[in-house]
Amino acid sequence: MINCVRAAVAAVLLGSCALAFADVPLSVELQASNEKSAPSETVRWQLTNRSDETVYVLRWETPLDGLSRSIFEVRYGGKPVRYMDKIVHFGHPEASDFVRVGPGESISAEVNLAASYEMLEAATYEVSFEGQLSYVIAENTLKGHVDDLGAMQLDADSVSLYSAGRSAGYYAGLGALSGAVTKAGSVQYASCSSSQQTALSSAHSAAKTYSSNSLGDLNAGTTGSRYTTWFGSYTATRYSTVRSHFSSINNALQNLTTTYDCYCTPSAASAFAYVYPNQPYIIHLCNAFWSAANTGTDSRAGTIIHEMSHFTVNGGTDDHAYGQTAAKNLARTNPKRAIDNADNHEYFAENTPALN
């Protein structure tokens, strides 16, 4: 069956047609305690397969292994609460990245939201789930093949959760460096071997070239195919936002200190890197980063641009879509979201193949 799943993944990456969501209905439910007498900062997330077919979903788009991005919306007093945990950059999925959900079965996880969202006040918070599953694969046992069901948006009704509150110092301590820091010019390294430092020096230099070129293109007011391919139709407001992002990214790479931590906690082979958005400019590097080319599509230099865009001070992008095909589709269908997507910034900077 793993071979079947791998074949389906390959089909997805080649852009096969998707079936309608109704063919394999999935649902998500949240459960939480809102009792002040016994405060619980944990929400139970459950995904149920309501069809008669087995489906496979990406683990990293669920909280099964903890959070790798913000997939919940937490609100206090009607205002959103900041996500403070790591944002992991994944590449093309491997078969091992999928989890099986049989007909009528459920998968679930207990998530301590106060550990990842800035719940400073002792109060009741509203929690909802708005998550996109980028790849959903169905095993059609009757027909003896697998089907790519495409991307699906799953929402859950909101629940109330009472938190006792946490100190600001707790959140400042997230993402601590894994070891002593070695400094070389404007770059610092933690837990990096000499060969990794050499590779990072080259990637950092290439990222500086990417950011400078990107900003120069935007400062020139260029609105041709390079811009529209990755950020969609032109409006002055959206263009200004993208230019502001690259101005901040370029300033960070050219003038400030970047710290690279070579210890990675996600073990998935497809993980490139991760950052904590409110901890500039520390970038934690993972398995896929080291096997990538220095420049070009999905490169080390491009990954650095991707991660830089996540920092709140650089625009605070999110991960709405991964890969060139999905990023292009996002730019075409939802430019507002494309300018908030890290991969779109990476592909604009890599400019491979060159569009101007």
C-alpha cells in the first residue's frame, strides 16, 4: 500500500485532476473544557473519515505530531491571539509523511494551545479550526486504485477554553538555540559542523543576492510576468506590501546578524527549516535543506528567503500553499493570500525559470 500512496503522491506533484470533496467526506471536531474551577488549556482535535474508503492525509497538516504552523484561530475579547510556536517549511511529501484513516475511523490529538498561542491573560478564549489539507489521497478498494482528491478546506465549530494564563517570559523562551554560538562576520552558527558552516556561508551569500535582486525589481516598479506569476494581479496596495516585505528581508540579510541552528526537531525527511516568527533572525535547519541545491527552485538560498519572510518584523508571512504549482494557483485565484505566502516570496526571489 505504501507504493500505492507513493504513486498517488507522484500523481499529485504532476498535477493530476482532483475529485470532488464530496467523494470522501472528512470532518473535524473540537472539544475543550471551559470550566474556571478546573482550567484546561488543552483542546482535543479529531478528524473523522465518514466515507467507506480509506484516505491518507499529511501528518504535518494535523496536530498529531504537535503544531508545525498555526492551524487554529484563538481569540480573546474578539481579537486574534498571536501564534508564537514554530513554522516548519516542508517540501514535497514522502509516503511516510501520510497517516492512514480507515472507513469510519477517527484520528485525534490533544493540543495544549497555551504552549503555542500567546495566552497571557487568565480568561476564556474562543478557539476554532480552519485548516487546509493540501493532499488527500483515497484508496478505492472496489476499483483497486488510488485517487488524488486534491486540496480540501476543513473547518470546525468554535469552542470555549479557559486558560490560567502564561508569562511573556515563557513565550520568549521558545526556540532556544541548541548549543554554543560561533560567529563569522554577520552570520552565527549553533550546532553546525565546519562543512555545514561552509555550505551555509555560500547559501547566505546567494540569499543576499536574491533579496537584493528582488528588491531592485520591485523598487523599479516592475509589474510584468515575474510579479504577476507569483503575486497575482497588480494593485498598488498589494505591490507596496510585497516591496515592504523584501525591503525588510534585504535589510536583515545585508545589515543584520543571522543565526543558523543546525539542530532540527522535526524528523521528517521533507522538512527544510523552521523559525519562530517573533524571534528574528534565528533559522533552524532540517534534513531537506542539506540535500537542496544552493540556488534555483527549492534551493538553500530560496529557503532562507522563505524563512526570513516568516519573521513578524519582515511581514510575518504564513504557509498557505507549498510548491510552484500551488503557489502559482494561489497567485491566480487569491492574490491577497499569495502576498502572505512564504513560498510565493521564495519563488519570486529564485526566479527559476527567469521571468524577467
